[in-house]
Amino acid sequence: MATWILNGLVWNETTGETELKHIRIAEGVIAQIEDAAAGRPDTNGHDTIDANGKLVSAGFIDMHVHLREPGFEYKEDIASGTRSAAAGGFTTIACMPNTRPVTDTAETVRYILDKAASAGIVNVLPYAAITKNELGRELTDFAALKEAGAVGFTDDGVGVQNAQMMKDAMKLAASMNMPVIAHCEDDSLVVGAAVTEGKFAAANGLKGIPNESEAIHVGRDILLAEATGVHYHVCHVSTEQSVRLIRHAKQFGINVTAEVCPHHLILSDEDIPGMDANWKMNPPLRTPRDVQAVIEGLQDGTLDIIVTDHAPHSAEEKAKGMLLAPFGITGFETAFPLLYTRFVRTGRWTLGFLLQRMTSDPARVFGLQSGVLNVGAPADLTIVDLENEREVKPETFASKGKNTPFGGWKLFGWPTATIVNGSLVWSEQ
Ligand SMILES: NC(=O)N[C@@H](CC(=O)O)C(=O)O
Ligand SMILES: [Zn+2]
Ligand SMILES: [Zn+2]
């Protein structure tokens, strides 16, 4: 059976314009795209969804998320996490291996894929750990993990401290055409601090996390990527120094790509209102100068894609306060509205620029079929209301995590329906 999505505002990658279209989806793929000006198609016997002039985009892709299952289901699980993703317009998400047990065996990779197939409502791509238990001591069985369905290797949550270990991982990953995705953090430069070195830390008499703790790994790993030829992808870039190093590496033709999170594009340490753990994440909110640098990095192509680093924690954990609470904020349900409101509605970016960084660019970087609105592509689509302003209400999130610094913000650009493999998996109440 086919479904027609009628009167969708579609952004045309070739012309850079938006046009009103009717889209037919059948058997999980986009089967037909017609100009709405040519009139209503014959929808007899088919389902119809009237987009009523709302944006219809290729579904958003988020290559850095934490679903917390197995092991931390009190924070999030695959059912609640994929529902939260769908509510944010995401149709494909790649989940990090800092679960319990750590996703470091084929068995755990298969557990996540099976659970995603039975309880999940969007496409879930699991990453596997680089080192056993993410302890940095011994490599995992890359071949078995790839065979089980892992899409890349990462110890997200911690940096790989030993350079030889990282080099061995890159060599092995390169030999099997798999990417290495790095959380960049040198433990010897992090002294148990909760926020960045900067005005907030100084004003509150706190130790700060220095920019070099991130950038020193970026620099090291770029040299190792050059030596091994691996596809090296940098997680959640937050500092001016990292942007500079990645820009330089790309000029040299080194196979490096990078991601940036909405919060690092929008907030600095100077926005932190007080000792509230909803403003605590890793990497931390940096200085205004770093915010400017990551924006420029995204704009000039140094940073390739936008990811949320959706990192839900329980209310009890976050109530421990800025110093003791775990790092991380939820991301799915605010990402597009934040970026659309802050950068597109204000005229700084085109709609197409933002959509590309959340759809076709992640697909290109990680070799996925989705992320484009073309005939023959997977029918993973998002419908978004660009015109109505609404307040961020964390208590209404589909995610179990309510930990966000954006509560109360008034934003435009709310997803209203999400379609995965041709099926409507979520729609606004
Ligand atoms: N980003 C965070 O602040 N936290 C992440 C870990 C990580 O992404 O490094 C988490 O797992 O909670
Ligand atoms: Zn990380
Ligand atoms: Zn993460």
C-alpha cells in the first residue's frame, strides 16, 4: 500500500528554493515526487497525510546519542529514547556504547539491534567500544563487532588515553574500512572540574576544564589518522583550538570529519545562571570566543555535521548539583527548534544549510542511504511546523530525561509527524 503526503514544503537541494510537493511513499521508499501546482494526484485507495504547507524534510540523522540500554534503563531505554528521537524529527540515530555492560561484545551489539527492532520506532545504528569496558587497556574484537552490526568504534564518555592504543585501533579499523569516533579528553589535564575554565568558574571559585584537554587529543589523533589512513571522526567539538586543528588537517587532505552540538553553538559559560546541573555537560559550555569559533567552523565546512549528544540522566542524579551530578543534557526534542529559531529565522543560515547538516551531511560522512529526499531513497521523513512558536516544556518530553538548560525557551520549528521506512511512527497529539 502507498501513502501520499500532500502539500509538503520541500527544500530543493539543487535550486536552494522551497517548493510545494506531493510525495508518494510505497514499500518503504520514496516512490514519486510531484509539483503541487499540477493538482491533487489520484489518491484513491491510498492513505493520505496532508502536510498543509508544512516543511517536509528527509528525516534528521543524529550520529551521537545515548539510549542507556542495556543497564541504565532508569535514565532512558530504547523505547523511550527512540520515541524522543521521533518527537525531535530524527529517523536514524547512532547510539554510544557507554552502556552497562559496555557495548564491547557482539552479543551486546545484537541485543541493541534486536531491542531496537522490537521496541524502537526509528532506525538505530549501534557503535561499539574501542577498548574493553572502555578502560583503555585492551582492544575489543573489531571483526566480531562489525560482523554483529556495529557502525563504528568509540569509547565515548572517556578519551583513549594511550596513543599507541589509539594508533592500534585506527590501524585495525582502517583495515576493515570502519571509522573511529573519538571523545577527545586528556585525563591528565582534567582535574575533576565541572565547568570550563572561564568567567563562570572564576566567579564561583571553581576549577575549570581547560580547552587543551580536548584539543590535545584532537591534535594527537589527527597525526595518528594521517599515519594510519583511518576515517577519524571527532565528537562534540567545543573549542577554538580543536576547530583550528581540524581545519588545518582537512587542508592537508587527512581523512577527518567532525560534529558539533546545538548547545555548543548557542550557549557559553557566561550564560550559566548558577550552580544548576542542567548546565553541566561534557565537553562543558565554553567561552563566547569558542562559541564563535565552532559556528565559523560549521559555516566553513571544518565541522561537518550537527549531533545532539542526547545524554539523559535521572532527576535524582541531576539534583546532586553542579559539582556532583553526572555530565550530560537531553537533546532530541529541542535540537531542530533551537537551531531553526536561532540561526535560520534570524537570517544567519538558510534553511537548506541547517537541513543538510542534519540529513545529507551525516549520511555522506557515515555512508548511509538515507538523508535525502529523492525518488528511491528510504521513506524516512519529518514534517515540521515552521510558523508556530511554542515553549520548551521538559516535563512533556518523551525522553525519560528532563535535564535541559532550555526549559522555558520560546522556539519555532516543531516537528509534527515522523515517518520511518514509510510508516508514520510519531505525530503530535
Ligand atoms: N556528553 C555528556 O555530558 N555525557 C555523556 C558522555 C559523553 O558524551 O561524553 C553521557 O554518557 O552522559
Ligand atoms: Zn563524549
Ligand atoms: Zn556522548
